[in-house]
Amino acid sequence: MAQQTHEASSTKEQIRQTRIQKLTDLADKGVNPYPYSFDKDIDAATLQEKYANLEAGVETEDIYAVAGRVMAIRNTGMFIDLMDASGKIQIFSHKENLSEDDMKILKLIDIGDIVGFKGTIRRTPRGELSIKSTSLKLLSKALLPLPNKQISKEKMEELSNFHGLTDVETKYRQRYVDLIVNEDVRDTFRKRSKIIQKIREYLTAQDFLEVETPMLHPQAGGANAKPFITHHNALDMDMFLRIAPELYLKRLMVGGLSEKIFEINRSFRNEGIDTRHNPEFTMMELYQAYVDYNDMMVLTENLVSSVAQEVLGTMKIQYGENEIDLTPPWDRKTMLGAVREATGIDFNTVFTVEDAKEKAKSVGVNAEDCDNWGQVIDLIFEEKVEPSLIQPVHIIDYPRDISPLAKVHRDNDRLTERFETRVNGWEIANAFSELTDPIDQRMRFEAQALAKVNGDEEAMSIDEDFICALEHGMPPAGGLGIGIDRIVMLLTNSPSIRDVIAFPTMRHRD
């Protein structure tokens, strides 16, 4: 404990210099503080499970080698809490069991060092499963200390030497430190990996073929968003980090590679950052031939609920103060119907953008910057409807003005067969009956190009090659995009997208 107290009262640089001096001391003893390997043969969790029934005070003759990071040191090194990726195990080191050289190395070990121990298994009289070490090997000398954090009195005894991280900026900028000291954070990212794994398993079990499409595009397209621009020197041409894989995935559908395809990969949008948006994010996008958006709704709710059941063991999840039931089937509401329910305005009877803006103004929504009827409705929906959509619901039949890649609604040509799935007030999925008419698609692109000329930085350009692909014939299809990061947020009860992206985008520190 004296060691920790001393370090806590020292500056980080003082601690670093002290530890650098220990490197010299180790070298004098012929010890390489950064060796090449260690023969670890078991992890902490396996030991805890294997010896769960070992009684207090009992010692075995079983010998194991473990390795991990030193998280606490007590009694000048006699007791060490060692953490590996699976959990924690206590190390008991006594001069009677260690060589003189090992004892000298033990005295140079600090919290944060990575160390390998070999020894027998025992359970202390107090009931703590331990390794009685007979040898040790320093595997990596940590030059910087782990951060301190305030903990509750209730946790003080349990976590007496636990070091944690409370500075939010540092949590995100130095995720490696956050992972070292916060088990909850490690659990979140393990769940993220499992969620993606289960999405893959679900889709491949449904005969979807996983594909890869370009991350660098000669022109931006596939969604309304502001792209990142880079330059390819050899070709002397500007390129765009993809904002969505949609147009390339549809090219594969035209080619007949498979009637069911999907991709899980990064997309990039040069837009704002908040609790639900990061410039670099992970999407799953899929296409299925010969189905429409109704089939995509069923697929969405079955996929998400199945993943929740596989990862969490339940379809009823807790997010903040809300219990959310993901059990299918999910509710469906038209966009215009949801707006009418919230505001009393029936936009089926509103035909001009000017009248739409006046209606918006009447319910306290400023829509003056909107260019068309659909944008006004979308803005009202965002402000008046979206926050109340806690339980999962498919919002269907979006205006044609804001859906340039969706097929026109078969019953109303002002609308499209598009839905967005909302849970906890967020969009988690966007899906269409896909537009496969090349002539209609060209007209939509032309309208987008005009909007871009008029200052809309998120509008799409005309993609002539994509139109050429459609002119070769694309089968009727349903398409679906799901934001992986938001699904992870939902299933891990994480308040910010930065909590589920290992290295989120951060602004430069002053």
C-alpha cells in the first residue's frame, strides 16, 4: 500500500523517471524488461472455474503458468492482483518459494507492469483463490502509472487498490488506458464483437452472401451526406471516402452474383459529431431480390431481436430508464400519420412547400430553410415525433423528395416505399423497395444535382455508371441498412456512440 500512496502523491513525470531508473536496475541484474515470449498455459477465468470447489486453506500440487497486468500490490509484493483478458487471479509470493534473483525483480515490479508467474494453486484461509508463485518473469515494464478514480465507500473494500478513469476526454483519447482499468468498457467491446458476429451468422444462415465493395469512390453517392474528399496522386483525381455502399452493392445485384448479398464495413460522413454521430461508423447493408420493403421490415425485427436474444439472453432490454421490448412483430406507422397524430396536420391535403412551411410554423417548427414538401415533413417529424418513439416501430412511406433511391409508393406517387426503424427515439435502420427504373433514377439524380448547385452539400450527383448498370436490368429488390454502432449502444445501454467505438474521432486539444 505504501507504494501506491507514494505514487499517488507524485507527478506522472516523477513516476515515469522513477520507473526508468528501475529499467537501469533491471539491466544491471541481467533482466530484459521486454522479453520475447512467455509459456502461459491457463487464464484466470479457467482457474476460477476449475477450482471453484476448492475449500479455504487447501493447497494443491497442480502447477500453472499465468500472465497478465499487475492491478494491485499489497504487503510489498507478497500479494498481487493479476488481471488478464479473462479476469483476475491473486498471486502469493514469498521469499521461501522464490529465488533470491526473483525476489529482487519482485521489488522492482509496479502496478501496470505485465508479469508472468508460475506456481501451485491454493485457496487462502480467507477464501481467495491464489497462485503460490515459485518463479516469475517480467514481461513488460510500464513506465506510466494507471489513473486514479474516486469510488464509492461501498466499493472501497472490494476495489481497494483498483485504479480507474473518470476524465471523459482521456477515456476516449487513451482508450487503451480505459480498457485496462474499466471492466465495463471491456465488456462493451466484447459484446460489440459478439453482436457483429451474430449478425453475420444470422444472415449467412439465411443464405446471404457477404461481399466487399470499394471504400474509395470516384464520386460520392448512396446517401444524402457530405463526403470526405481525398486525392489520388498517381491518377491525379479526387476521390471520396464512401458515405454508403449502396450503389456498388446494387451493381452486384445487377450482375447476378447472388440474390441475397450483404456487407459490414465502414462509412464516412463529413458532418457533425454528437452522442449518436461519428464521422467514421460501421454499417450493415443488404439487398435481397424479388422482395419489397414489407419483407425488409420482417427481416429487420427478426434480425435485431435474434441478436439481442443471442447476446443478452432476452428480447426485453433496459436502456436508461426505459424497458424496451424487441419481441416481434413491431408496430408500423406511416410518416404522415405519425405527424398528423402529433400535430393535427394532415399533409396529404398540403401540396406546396410554401403551405407546408406555414403549417410547420403553426406548430412551432421553423422550416424556412427547407427546399421542398418532404423536407418540411421530415423536420416536423424529427422535432415533434421522433423523441417519443421509445418502443420499436417502423415509420413507413417517406416523401419522394427525400428518398432518391427508393421506389415510388404503389398507391401514392408523392411517397416512396421506404421505412426507418426507430427505437429509443433513434433511427437504427433505413430500408426501401429499391428503385430499379433507370429513367426514374436519372430524374431523381437530376433533382439532386440541381439541389447541389443550389447549395445543398449533402445532395447526390448523377452517377452515370450506376444508371448504366440499371439499364442492364436489376431485379425488384428490398434493401436494408443498419447502423451497427447504434445497435451496440442499444444492447449495451451505452449513452454515447463514443462509448461503443474504440477510437472515436476527437477534436485537437488546444
